[in-house]
Amino acid sequence: MKFVFKTILVCIILPINTIIAQETFTGKVIDIENGTALTDVSISSVTDNQSYVSNAQGEFEVPQSGNYMFKKSGYNPVEINLNEGYQIIQLSINPSELNEVVINANQLPKRLKTATSTVNVISATDIERANSTNIAPTLSRIPGVLMQTGALNTNRITIRGVGSRNLYGTAKIRAYFKDIPLTNGSGETNIEDFELTSIARMEIDKGASSIYGAGLGGTIHLTPQNAYLNQTNANGEFSFGSFGLFKEVLNVNHGTSKNSFRAIYSNTQSDGYRDNGEYDRQTFTLTTNHFLSEKDELTFLMSYVDLFAYIPSSISQNAYINNPSSAAFTWKQAKGYEDSQRGIFGLSWNHEYNDHLKQSTSVFTSFSNGYEPRPFDILEDDVFALGIRSRLIGNTTLFDKNLDWTIGGEVFRDNYKYGTYENRYQDFPEGTGSVQGDRLIDFKEDRSYFNVFIETNYSLTEKTTLSLGLNYNQTSYDLDDRFMVSDEDPDQSGSYEFNGILSPKLGISHLVSDNIAVYSDISHGFSPITLGETLMPDGQINQDLKPETGWNFEVGTRGTVIKNKLFFNLALYRLDIKNLLVSRRTALDQYIGINAGRTQHDGLELALNYNIFNKESFTLGSFVSYSLNDYTFKEFVDDTNDFSGNDLTGVPSDVFNAGIDFNSKIGFYGNINFQYVGSIPMTDSNSLYSDNYKLTNLKVGYRLDITQKLKTNIFYGLDNIFDEKYASQVLINAPSFGSTPARYYYPGNPVNYYAGINVNYNF
């Protein structure tokens, strides 16, 4: 009888236990933008106020289904209904609490306040402050960063003065779109092609990095917008403005419990302020996320850009003063333009082996082809690149202290085919524009590099973190000269291989209090030589040329004060660069690359964000950023010219930004931004400087919830309110030919407006 009773009891209890076990709900909390697991997230039941917390891997467990509130400092709170066995919870950053945001700039996730180097975060809210057709105002608000814009398709980014000597684009700065490199085999970077509304966040890690190798100034990380899980919506934005601006953006998002999909199409057209300045760009961006299991995630990323844009080029001082809307005479006569198509594709796999070890692997490919008629020739080029980046990320204990580490490598190879043709526009009636003539050159370059790296963060104490890193880089070029008219022409075929370069890094961060940290960083970096710089007039490759290398030393402090309302970041740094690469003119339109000396970049950077008033009904915030730049040629001898002691060309003496933002519950919002840019030396001799200038931009709008599912946003912006005359980009050391004056100036836009409407529907 006892046996029968026990059997019945077991039969009753087991199903009850099974039911109870099935009522347990688990999941993981992640940063929606970079996928980082978020620890110590507060999880509270809406019905009974019971509290739970996510662990070191972002995982959590609650005993029953229902509505739960997820909260973490630095992130916007969200209420989620837990009704499945395992759910992924996504949190988005709160820009007003930057100190607590988890950054991923060095591939080892950590709170911003404990970083051992200067890292600046640009949120989607920051991007929305300005006109969505141009990324320059957003980037230039970051201390130490300046993006000069000659036209929407002519830009140059400098970080701490690095890249200022590159004439027509961005170089010596690395950039990534998630894990996909945007920097080609010659160290040139292009980020302005991307549709701004497709970017969720940017992290700018200044100084050299042991994780990314080549790049003296720093690394820019672009994080694409991901779709939210369990949501479906469509978004359309239409805007128009001065100089024939018209833009449309269509955005479709769909998410299930384990998969998300976002597609963005944009078309931007403008007649331009200047002659020969028409611009037409179409983009398509696709991101998908797939949580295959509790341990596996797959991400696909694609971006395609189709651009056709005329080029007004730089103009002389006289034209800049008296006729700034004009184009350079020869560029207008030739109707010079850029016609290009560019695409990148990447597939990333993240696998968690256990709580202490995971793997992240990305394979990627990119292509571009372009056709660019210029007054002096017509350039036709084609690039195809393929690469893989893989790393292990782990954490363990060493002497009873936490050690986070990552080790991995990146292999990249691109094939660059380019040729030039005569431009015979002068042989045809005026207005014909460029006409392709005979071929002049036909080259094929194979450019390859690989990085292997290791970086660690070690908790010396509860408040002190030590960071150590090491990168090894190997770069090589192969050139095939495929066109020679006669035996007298030099055959420029050949190979060039750098010696392997080791770049170490040492950083330390210490929490003075719960909200304030001090940090210091010493790091080494280099910039690769382009194959064009190695070529001699006789066709030989200069094997003695050395890449620019440099050491970055900095100390800083960051944190929050005044009841956590004011976030600040103050940094002092010195960047010492040797083997300065310059182009020496040997004849008309002939240059050779030489190592001419050393530069020293001393600077101060300050960033402040202050939440003046923060209530549910109304918020008011402000920001200030300031860069003081003391950049000089310590040693610079070019032929018979000694420029030692002069100011570094192409960088302003100082930059100041300030702004105020407001947002109201009834829907009205707006901001006003002010920027001051100091004078810029335009010649190595310092005989000519640009004028300093001040710009003021304004944007206001109104958000309206028409229904629970349908929302709209109407906005209006006015840039350069006081119609300041300024050079938005300068061409350093511009040459003059005969009686033709040198063309140093790219005029900035006068006062101009934009307006538009955004409509969003949640299904």
C-alpha cells in the first residue's frame, strides 16, 4: 500500500515540477547596435515588482511570463512581454548618459568611462542634429576631428592632424563598417558615400590601435542600423532645399523573435552652389541578423552606392573673393565629373563556446569601378577586394583578477586596375565636354596585407584596468605595367614589400570615484606607402622609401559631475611622427615620394555634454567641444627648402563647437549649433593662411503621433545663418602654371535651407 501511495505521489509531483520548469523564462540582453552582451541589467516585473539582473554574459532568468521592465544606465529603458522560452532583448543607447555606454572600439566591450584611450561616441541622435546629406558637421563636432568638404563628393578627414597632407581624400585613418574595412590597400578611406540614416552609431578611437594596425590618426567605426526584433515598420522621408536639393529615403524593417531585416534605399540630388556642381547619388543598404541558437548569431551586411557627380574643383584667391560660385575654368570646360559604383558585402558569424570563450569571424568583399574625366586626362579604374577577419574573445582569472583578452588576425587583398586616356575636350567645340582619346597608361596593382594582433584588459584592482596590445602588420604591392608605346618607355612593373612592423600599445585607466576616471595611453602606429609614391621617373621602384611611423602619448580624464548631469572628457596628447612622406615635384606633373623629416602634434581636446533640464515633459541639453592644435614640422627639409619649425600644413590652429538641444512632450524639438574654425596654413613655407570662420546652423521640427501606429516628423533647417564667407576645404601647396594663379580654395555654401517630412508606420 505504501508503494502504491508513493507511486501515485511521484506521478502527481513530476508533472507539477515539469510545468514549473517550463514556466521558467530565459534570455539575453544585448546592445542593439553592436550586439554586445549587457551585464547588470535591472529586470523588474511590472505586476509584482520582483527584481532580477543579467549576468556577465547578459543572460537572465525569470520564473514566470509577463511584462518586465529592462533598465541599465546609459541605455533607454524598455518594457517587454516575456512569453517564450528564450528571448533576445535589445537596448538602445541614451546619449545623455554617455559615461555608462558600452563601447566596442577595441573589440573588447567595456564602459566608456573605463576606456584607456580617448574614444568619442556619435549616436543616431547626434547625426539627426544636422542635415542628413552631409556627414561633415557631425564629425567635425568631435574634438580633434575635422572633415573638410569641397563638395559632397570631395572630402578630407583629419584626426589629430594626421591626413592633412593628403590632397584630395582621406588617408592614414582606418575606418570600418561593422567588421568590413573601408580602407583600401593604399590606406585611402571613403566613408561619405554611406547614407546617414543607415548609421546607428560611430565610435572614433584616437591614436594608433593594436587591433587595427595601419593608421596613425585613429580608427572610425560605423555601426549600421539594425531592425528591432518582434517589430515591423516602414519609414519614408522626403526633403528638399537650396541649390535644387531633393532627397528621398525609404526604410523597411521586419523582425521576428530570432531574425531581423532592415533595407534602406536613398536618392540624393542637388544642382550644387557652384558651377559644374550637379550631384546624384543612389544607395541601398541591407542588414540582417539571425540568432540561430543561444550560442550562434549570423549577420549579413550589404551596401551599394551609385554616384554621378560633377567636379567644380578648387579656385584661385581672386575667384574665391569675387566669384565663389564659379568652377575652375578647365574643369568647367572639360565638364569634369565622377561616375562610380561601389559595393561592400560581409557575412559575420559569432559563436559562444562557453561563458568564457567566443569566436567572431567575418568574411567580406568589396568592389568599385569609376570613370573620371579630368582636364589633364581621363581616369578609368576598377577595384576588387576580398578578406577575412577572425578573432577569439575570452575572459579568465589571473591572480584572482579578471583578464579579458582577444587574439586574431585579418587578411586583406585587393586588385586595382587603372588606366588613363587623353582628354581631347579642347579639340572640340566649347560645351562638348570631355572626349576620350588615346591611352596613356595601363596598370594593374595587387595589394595585400595581413594583421595579427592581441589585446588584453587586466583588472589590477576593482578600480584600475591595464590594457596591453601588440599588432604585427605585413604589406606588399605588385605592379604590372601593361602598356608601353615603345621600347624607350620605362617598364614600371615591379614589387614592393614593407618590412614587418610591430606596433605595441600600453594603456591604463583608474576610477577616482564611481563616476570619474583618469587614463593614459602609449601606442605605436604607421601609415602605408602608396605604390605611386614608390615609383621613380625612370620606372624603378624606390625600395629605400620608409613608411611614416609614430608614437602617440596621451593622458586624460572623463566622467560625470553635477549630479551626473555634466559629462566631460579632457585629453592632452603628443603624436610624434617620423619619416614624413612628401611629394617632390621633379618636372611638370611629375612627382616622387621622399622621406623629408618629422612632425610633432601637441594638442588639447575637451568635450562637454550637459543635461540642463531633464523632465518627461521637456528636456534641454547642451554640448561644447574644443581642440587646441599645436602641430609643427620638427624637421622638414625638402630639397633646398628648410621648413623646420613651421606650422603643419592643412590643419587649423583651433576648433570650437557649441550647441543647445531641446525636446518637448508635445512634439516640438530643435537645436542650434555654432562652429569656429581657426586659420589654416596652406603652404609649407607658411606664407599663406586661410581666414578663420564662424558658422551657425539651426534645425527645428515637430513630431506628431497621428495614431498609435502612424507617426510623422516635420523639420526645417537653416545652415550658415549669417551667410559667412569661408573656405570649406583648402588645397595645400597648390601649384601655379605660367600666368595661371594657384587654386587653393573650395568655397563653402552661403546661407541655405532644407525642409522635409518623415512618416513612420508600425504594423
